Amino acid sequence: MAELIDGKAIAAEMRQEIAADTQALIKQGVTPGLAVVLVGEDPASRVYVSMKEKACAAAGIFSDEYKLSAETGEVELLELITELNADEKIDGILVQLPLPEHIDEAKVLEAISPDKDVDGFHPYNVGRLVTGNPLFQPCTPYGIMKMLEHTGVDLKGKEVVVVGRSNIVGKPVALMCLAEHATVTICHSRTQDLAKKIAAADVVIAAVGRPEMIKGSWIKPGAVVIDVGVNRVGDKKLVGDVEFEAACENAAAVTPVPGGVGPMTITMLLYNTLVSAKRRAKKTLRF
Ligand code: GUN
């Protein structure tokens, strides 16, 4: 039977350290601040945004929420970002994605100062990740790396198969594994003979957003499985991108859904905001 990688416990431990560091920084006169911008009424986004606010409060980080109507124009949103870029109380700016259709997402992400880009989505920060000199790294993949580290997985020379090629998870996590000297294969929903690719993997990172698409029988005995998928099936049940029970038969360690990768994402957002505030305290800004 596989070991469960308890994201909730790892996140709780990290959040305690973040809260302690935050208190120390506040004593020096710098309170970390995060601005969260939500455009529209997407129910899932609302839930995430309120979770982010609560997590900030618990860690002692100041947070300010901007809830804009779904009809908000691009110019108005860009103006708000310009204001937040100049606001000295704000160390991190997070614009919740997805944005409404009429707003150009790339334009908005590029408007955020790279010094405050705690989501790590600005092309400047993406470029620094690609070149192996990261500043802010995207929260979900960064959280995955922390979980692997915590579980004692050494990626050097290992075969890592990433399933999914999104800008938020698949592409950045592949780069992070490469930086740890893994041999990385990026697969996706159109990859031929995915079973064969998975069967060769020492570490599988599934972020494809399709319920139980990766069969447990494909997993190599002793492999580590990180499941980023959160798929609602039926009325209530949440399942990952990997068949959990069957994967447990083969894998050495698996993340559950929920309680695996999920709690790490917001933890890394708090972490990045704290790092940004520490940079402000040292005044090492302008990238
Ligand atoms: N939507 C889904 N995941 C994310 C994330 O990590 N950050 C932001 N800003 N929006 C998201």
C-alpha cells in the first residue's frame, strides 16, 4: 500500500513558519500585504478568493479584496493594477483567473509589477524560471516541489512524466523538475499511448483536468504520484486525474484528492507574499 502524502499537514507546518516570520517582519515595521482582485461572479473563484483571505488573516498578512463586476472594462482593471503597483502597503497582487472573455488576460498579467507578481505569471517571472534563476514561482507547482522535498523524493536523474501543459501547472512544474535534474516528459490529453509513458515514470504529476484519466494499473511499482486534478463527479464527489485506489496498489506514495496538492497552493501564495515583503524591507526591488 502506498504512503499518503499529506498536503494538509505539510501546509499547516509551513503556514506556522510563515506566521512566525510575518510577526518578526511586523516587529521591524513591515506588514506583508496582498491585494486580491476578483472580476465577476464565478462561484469557484469566489470560494478560492475567500480561502485566500482567511489564510492571510490566519498568517497575520494584511489582505485587501477588490470585487469587481463582470462588466468591468479592461482599462478600469489596468488602472486598478497601476494603483496597486504603486501602493506601498501592497507586496503581492493576485488577479484571480479566469477573467471574463472581454478582458485580455495576457495584457492584465503583464501589467502587474514583476516585483509584486506573487502568482509568478508575468512573462518576466516565467522567463526567470525558464533560465533557471527564479524570482516568484507559480504557487501550485511550487507547492508540488515542496511536497516532493518533504517526502524525501530526490529527482536527480529520475524519469518525471507531467500530464498537462497549462501555464499555471504543467509547463512550470516541468521546468522546476528539470532544474532539479530530472528527465522530464510533458504529456497531455492528445499524447499517444499515455499508458506506456506513465509506465516508465518514477514520478507522475497529473494536471490534465480529466477525472481518473490515468489508470492505477499504468503506474510503475514504487513510483510517486502527485495528483493535481480536482474533478467533481456526480453531485458531491471529488476525484483526481488518477484512479486513486488502483494507483495505491502500485505506487510508493500518492497525494489524496482532496487534502493533497490543494492546501499547498494557498500556502505558497502566503510564502511568496512574505518573500516579497522581505524584499521590500531590504529595498531590493525593481526585479
Ligand atoms: N485560477 C486557478 N488557479 C489560479 C492561481 O493559482 N492563481 C490565480 N490568480 N488564478 C487561478
